[in-house]
Amino acid sequence: MSEGVRLNKYLASCGIGSRRACDELISTGRVDVNGAPCIKLATRVTETDSVRVDGKRVFPKEEIVVIFHKPRGYVCTRSDELGRDTIYSLLPASLHALHHVGRLDTDSEGMLILTNDGDLSQQLMHPSKSVEKEYLVTSNQAFENAHLDQFLAGVFTEEGKLKAKHIERISARRIKVVLDHGAKRQIRVMFEALGYQVTKLLRVRIGNLWLGDLEIGRWAVLNAKEVKMLLGETKVK
């Protein structure tokens, strides 16, 4: 780090948030470098510099990325005002500082990513990256062939026109759906708009990384190659 790194990258490595969020902190004067307020986005810092956010000194953290098989019936939050079970109740205390990347609603299950890497979160969530997410969906009734095409062309809902990148029938009531842009509860909303109810929704893939045989309620730390697979940069060989 002889030449240092940009301040927003340093803050992101401390687990403060994405680089964009850190830019906002800098611009609003909430960051001090070596005892003085710093609002210059181009500022570079090294390991020897003292960096504080809202008066508290911050230090780079070891980046960790975890894959978690979320069970049905758990909410993606640290605490719930309704007293529902949260995903963090299934995780060890050492992982409670990790942020979940996106979410699966209470009745959905499958692959969820948690990390303290703000940049990775931003890359996985930003629409411009078009990271694919694959789901296996079970409907309450047989799915009509015409509706398969409509999923690709676009379904008009109260939230606007929503569409899938890919859809494939597995059986009369089971459908594989791939999204590369996701609205809130998108798959359920699309199914409901066409007169169906989703009885099971399982996310099995993000990018090129698959949930595989990870058991429900279990988690695993991803290595560097697996993180690249998340972003679609490396394929399974």
C-alpha cells in the first residue's frame, strides 16, 4: 500500500458499505483522516493513516463471503418487530456482522449470500451487472404453455411490466425461472398476475455458483474462485 488506496475503497474494506455509500459519507463530512475532516473523494490513504467515521476509528476487515441455504419461514433481517425467526438465529455469532445480499421472502428458500464486502454486494445487486439468479418454482396448478412465452415477453402487474430472462417447464406444475433483474417478490407477483399461486420457491443459482447439496439451514465460506463464479466470471469445469 505504498501509494495507498482511494478512501472509499478503504472504507468499504472496513465493512462500512459499498464504495458509492462511502462516497456519500465522505461528501457529507462524516469521515476524518488523521484528525481532520476529509471531503475530497480522490483522497488516498495507507495503513498508517488514522481514518474515523462519525468519530470512531475504522480498520480494514478480512473479507468474508458466505453461502447460506435459507429455510422457509425465516426472515432476512437481524431483528423482527413481529417476533418472527430470522436467518441470523441460525448463524453463529461470528457471522452476525455480515450483511445479506438482497433477500428471500419469508416463504422462499434456497441460496442466500452474506458478506462484509460492500463492493461485492454492490456488484451482485446493481442492475447494470445483470447477475443471473435461477429459481425452481412450484405452482398450485398446471402452468399453461402460453404463459411460458408471456413470462419472457413481459407480464403487466401493479408494479409495472415484469419479465424473466429464461423460463423452462420441468413438469406440469414445476417451472425453472431465471432473472437477471429482480423486483421485490417478482416471481410471486408475476405468477399471481396470471392467476397462479406459488406453493414453493427455491433459489438454486446466483451467477455461475450453484446451491448444490448444501443442506437446509447450513452455511459455508466461499473461496476466491467461488466468489468469481458468483459474479459470472468463472464457470464450473
